[in-house]
Amino acid sequence: MNVLARLRRQMLVALREIAPEAEVAPLAEMVTTAQDARFGDYQANCAMPLGKLLKRPPRDVAAELVAKLDTQGMCHPAEIAGPGFINLKLNDAWLTAQLQAAVADPRLTVTPVEQPRTYVIDYSAPNVAKPMHVGHIRSTVIGDALYRVLKFIGHRVISDNHLGDWGTQFGMIIYGYKHFRDESAYQDKPVDELSRLYRLVHRIIAYYEGRDELPILETKVAAAKEACEKLDRVASDKLDKDALKKLDKDKKRAQDNAASVAGEWNALQSKLAAEEADAAFIDLARKHATIQTAVLTETAKLHAGDAENHRLWQEFMPPCLSAIEEVYRRLGVTFDVTLGESFYHPRLAEVVDDLAKRGLARESDGALCVFLEKFAAPMIVRKKDGAFLYATTDLATIRYRMQTWQPDAILYVVDHRQSFHFEQLFALAQIWDCAGVELRHISFGTVLGKDGKPYKTRSGDTVGLTGLLDEAVSRARKIVDDAEKGAPRGQELNHEARAHIAEVVGISAIKYADLTHDRNSDYEFSYDKMLAMYGNTATYMQYAYARVRSIFRRGEIDVDALRQSGAKLVLVEPAERALARQLLRLEEALEQTVADYRPNMLTAYLFDLADAYSTFFEQCPVLKADSPTTRDSRLLLCDLTARTIRQGLELLGIPVVEQM
RNA sequence: GCCCUCGUAGCUCAGGGGAUAGAGCAUCGGUUUCCUAAACCGGUGGUCGCAGGUUCGAAUCCUGCCGGGGGUACCA
């Protein structure tokens, strides 16, 4: 039941009687949840602008709207406050009846959308050739949550993992395999060995790139220094106030720039020095001085159908895929289809031909480019060496998705740094093959470390995803064990139970911490914060759930029997009513989540629900209630709370534990 | 240079036209013969980066500026 939507619909009816039709829709949208419980449960703010429009006192308009508003029994007679706020309070009898219906409803009265759409969601998309790392959390977790929510509210949704399984990384491990492989290690643990090879090849390439970069940086340092000196020489006594101000600003900029370039040079210098101190590595690097081009050659051979490279690719894929699968298994993430870059390879030439044929692409500096008016830089679809790019694959992918699923929307859950790419891609797609389709870049910010910079290990390496999960689980385990050592409760948990709780709590902490932040913001990664027992964390939500469930265990209540018993809900205490009202808002929360594809709307709802439950739990004894009627009613509230939390967490991709 | 983003309490973050701007942490104080204290209740703490503008009403929308991050022709 979406109370808000129904109230808006009714308000629309009332508005039609007194306002011009063109103005009616946005005015009806001005019904919202109340800002403050003192104002009731919902409020309508449309009387003020409408009063302005009709040149009538807003309070009069409000009064007329109230008179014409039929809340269909949902609310008490509305009250008018302040300049013309219309405050709506849910009728307790109606509220009770709604929840009573939820007791027997597996969907908790969430009704499927009236007009289902078809969505394709593109998320996670790791590179197969290298281990998944911290950067994959957000896309995977946000994408999975959106997938679940959209599907739950009744849309047709296809999740597609667009794997990076065809790019330069494969050239790198093929090169590594051919030159550096430890055969027994490869036979023993192929993924570990391939990942070692990837890192080794990457390290050598980085070393050579660094050596190429160093002189460039040196000239930059010199140029920056000179720019500073030049500004210092400017005769400031001849300048007026504004020009002086500008000069100071320019100086500061120049100095900042000089400092940052010098810093870069320093960092690179010491990094290269460190590499050069490693005699064995340098020896290896010297023997593979042409590695940069050699890797590209291996990649090109793979793409051209070279028998050996293709065989190696086929050999590498299964173990790499199963390593990735293992991570998804722990995260509880699944995909309907997994169509990586390799799948689209045979379709790229056709895409490029089509673009050229339709006059959308033309050659420039040897590359085939699409120039769109809006953008300063062209979109390159074929390099001058004939190779295709990211953009080409994305275009082929869009076309395939259009042909295969005829989606109404395609969502790309990809980090914000690629927004320019998507702007171009969507602009082109609209004039090319898929006008009218909602193409959305669901962008998200960066996971930061304590220093406010992208989260890295102490040595500056990217953090592997598996290690990250392990760490969270081991910290969760410590918390579980510590809690067990504390106040004895007579319900000791055995080793297996604790291990299971730690796995669930640890991993859900990471997922929830990610989902609870606005996706556009960067956020600081902190095990301590995400595993905290207070505040908006998965641990707290899990605990809230376990605490509800504990009542049923302690009271030896048969929940199914309770639900079918016909026991009546009765709302008496303010805490009961507040909880009830919150329980009935699940559908509103889901709608908000989907409106701009923001899972933090759902976590916020769940946290508020847990909060309402906590107050209820403190103030309203359940098992020791005064009467059997009150007890049953409260048990029903507990059951609905537990189910709503479980359902909500499940929609976020987070399982629950019955006991902690 | 241009484009995109962010700037809210000491810290980490919500709130994205409505009434007195919220939460958690930190800090100060209170609550356990009582269903999980891994909890709850209360206090302290804010010129919502700055300046204009639109509006009956701006943290929220617009413009400019300041500051952080990101992107900007053959990587993905």
C-alpha cells in the first residue's frame, strides 16, 4: 500500500475542482510525508502556491481543498496550520486494517507497479584477468540492490555482467604465461599464478612507463618553476587593485602547480629508485625491454584469431571465471546474463561500418570518429591502427540489448569518472539506434581511505576484494566472540553458528555501508564504523532483527499459527502507532529508492523502522503484556517488523541471521 | 581553458522548494530485580563554503566567486 501515492491521487481530484488543469499535477505532488510528527503523518503544501495563483488567501484555498478532499477513510479530517499547510493524520482504524492485511500478505501489501517496464542493468563488470578489488564493490552492490528492488516492485529486469574479458589485460597474462610462468604453480593454482603473472607484467610495464614519464615530468617541473619566476618578475607597483589581486591568485596557482608537479616527480623518482634497487627485477625488466609493444601484439593476435593465443584465452577463462563466481557467491550476487566484451567482438566491425555508412562517423587523424556538436572531443570508434575501443563495444552492446530485450531503460552502474564517456555514448545512441529509451548512467563516488584519498593498502596497492571481505568477517568474528564472553545469556552459540554469523555480519557490513551512502558521494571506508553496533549499520539492523526474532523464541510462539489465528491488531500506545505508521511506509520507501535509483533511501527507511521498533521495544512489553489481546497484537507488530526488516535487507542483497 | 561533481555539528554522513536543519561517532548525564545493554532516553554542539538572484517560503533552484575531487582524441 502506497499511502502517499493514494493521497496524491485524491488531492489531484480535489485540485481539479479549483485549479487550472495545467497546474494540477505538480501541485498534487506537493503532498509529502510530514516533516514533524506534531504535524501528523502527511502534509500538503499546495495551498500556498495555489493561493498565489488564484489570488486568494492560502488558508481559504486550504480550507476549500480540505472540504473537497476525499481521503477514502485513510485520514482524520485534515487540519490547516500556519500559512496554509494541510496536515493529514492517518485514521487509526484504517491504519490497523492495512496492517492486518499485511499480516497475511507475503508482499507486505506492496503492490506491483501498474505499468511494468523492462530494464537492463549493467553492473559489476570486472576484468577477468585480474583479481577483483575494492573498486568493484560499489557497482556490484548498488547494481544488485537496484536489480532486486525493481524486480520486486514488478518490473521485468535483466541483469547483465559486462565482463572485461577481451582487453589488454589478456595480452598481459598471455605474455606473462609465455615468458614467466611457473608451471607447477600454474597447475596447482592457476588463478593465483595468472594473477602473479598479471602483477609482474604490470610492474615491468609501469617501470618502463615511469622511465618514459620521468623526463616529461622534469620538463613540467622546469616549466612550472619558470612560470612562478616569471610571475615574480611582474612589476606589481604599476598594477591597479584588481590586477594585483589577479596576480596574487595566479602566483598562488603557479606555486601550487609547481609544488604538485615536483611532488609527482619526487614520488616517481623514488618509486623508480626502489625498483632499481631490486636487482632481480631489473634484470628481468632488461630482458623484456620491448614488453609494452609485445603485450599489445599478443592482444592483437588474440583479436585476430591467432590459434595459440585463442587457445590460451579459452584455457584461462574458466578458472578466472570461477574465481569471480566465488566472490559473487559470498556477496550473494547473481546475474541473468554474463556477456563480456569477447561476446561483442564479432559484431564490432558491423557497428563501425553502419556508423560510417550513415554518415555519423568520419575519419580524422587516421581514426574513425563520431563528432557530436555538444562535445569538444570526438568519440573514437576505431583507432588508427584499426583496433576497436570501449566506445565501439558499448555501441554494439546497446544494439544487442535493444534487439534482444527491447528494454525501456538501460542502467549503467559505473563510477562517476566515466560520465563524459556515457554522455557521448547516450547522445550518439539516441540518434543512432535507440531513440526513446531511457539510458542512464548510475554514477557513484569513490571509496576513500582515512587520508581522504582512494582506498589503498599501506604500500599503495589496490585492495583486493577477497581480502577485504575476509578482514570484515574476521573483525565481525571478534565482535561475536567478545559478545559471547560477556554477559552470559544461557543461549550459547556454538562454533559453527558464530562463524556463520560473522560471515553474514561482516559481509553485510560492507554492503550496507556502501548502500547507505548517497551513491554520488565519495565515502570513507572504515571497518570500525561499518561494524558499529549503534547507528545506521548492517550490524545494528541485524541486531534489531535478531532481537525481534528472539521474542518469538523466548515465548515459544508459533508464528504461522499466530498469523492465521485471526488475532487482532490494536494500536493504543504512541510507540505502537508510530511503529505501525512506519511499517506501512515500505512501498513509499521503495518508490523513492527507484525514483532516482538511490538505495540509500531504503536503508534510511529501515533505520527509521528499527528506531521506531526500539522505542516500542523499550516502552511496550510484549510477552509480559497486560492482556492476551495486547500480547497478540504486539506479537503481530513484532512479526511485521521482522518481516519488513528481512524483506528490506533482502532487497539490498543482505541476508539476516536469526540469532546474534 | 572547458565540462561534471562535492562543500551541512569537532569527525563520518543524511536531508535536494516548506513550519524550530537531522542521525551516528565524539563529549556530558541518565536507564539493567524487566522479552538480546551488540540496547534505550536526555544535554552540549550549526552564519548549511561565500555573495547575489528567483520565490509567499531556499541548505534545497539560478548566476558568479572560493575550495576539494574527477574528466577532457585513439586505456577501460
